[in-house]
Amino acid sequence: MRTGRDVRSAMGRAGILLTLLLGGCTAVLGLDAPKLAPCQDGGCGDSTVADDSAPGGDADAGPLETGVDSGADAADSAPTCDNAAADAVAALSAVQCGGGCFPVVYCTGSTPVCCQTTTGGVTTYACTASETSCTGYPIACANDDNCPGTEICCHFNTKITCDTTANCQTNELVCRPTVTADCPAGKACNVPITIDGVTSPYLACQP
């Protein structure tokens, strides 16, 4: 009959044997001893997963603002040009000089004629004393209100000036799109006038 000492001695020898066997398997099979997953408890410091508990952290947060305007904002900020002849904002006797994509002034007094010049591909409009003093294309009127009596404002190859109805074709009548009386009945004011190869801010009536 075994005593308690014999039992404890046998268990001790069994433990030593098991340790030797496990060590032998590890060495023979090349297996590493088991380890706990490093992020099992408490997470890893360099984890890419969002942490809602961090200050300001929000796993459901959307993308950050980049400062780039949206397509709509860009469109709103882009420059636009109104190539329609503007209504006279000065006295009716003043001649609109420029407009649309060009700076606009109103010619009257000692410089009543507008002069369009194009130099090096750049077109400008400025007031001058007379048609003959203009070194480019003279514009003595921009609508019928700039003309005396029954004369009308007409576009010719060499100038825009006041003349009789008989001398001006319908499609050469210089007009304002917001004044229906500038064109004959049924004719819209929407024909851009080209001057020296440049689309001017002035319009003519439909033919």
C-alpha cells in the first residue's frame, strides 16, 4: 500500500516527464510557445479603428472639409457677361459705350461719340469728340433715343450712326432687348453685332 509520500513523489516525477516531453516537441517541431493576442485586452495604440471614447472621436463622422469649393459654388463665383445692350442708365441723350464683358461708360457733352479700338487682340471702348476723331470704329448712337427727330440708330460696316429708316435694313437696327419699340412688330432684339471681328455688346433686330 502506497503512502502519501509515495503518491506525491510519483506526481512530481510525472510533472517533470511532461515538461521534458513538451520541451522536446517544441524543439523538434519548431513550434513557438503559445502567447496571448497583443490587442486582446485594451486595444493597440496604433490601431486604425476609430475610438469613440477618444476626445472628439466619432466613428460615424463624415469626411473632413477640404476647403475646395463645390461645383455649384465655383459656378456662382465664375464671372458672367451680359452681351445684351443695356438700358440707358444715364440721360437718354448719352451714348452707351461698351457693356457686356467690357467696361461701360456713357458719352455726352464734348465727347459724345463712343470709339471701339482693338489693339493686340484687346478691345476697348472710350468716348471721343467726333466720328472723325475716332481711330477705330465710331459709335455715335446705341439706340433710337440717341438720334434726333425721326432718325434711327443703324449699324453700317464703317460705323454705327443715326440715319433715316430708308437707309437702314431691319437687321441693322441697333436696339435694346428690353425696349420693344426699338424693333418692328414681331421682331426681337437679339442679333449680336460684330465689329471688326469682335462680338460687341450691341444688338440688332431680327431680319
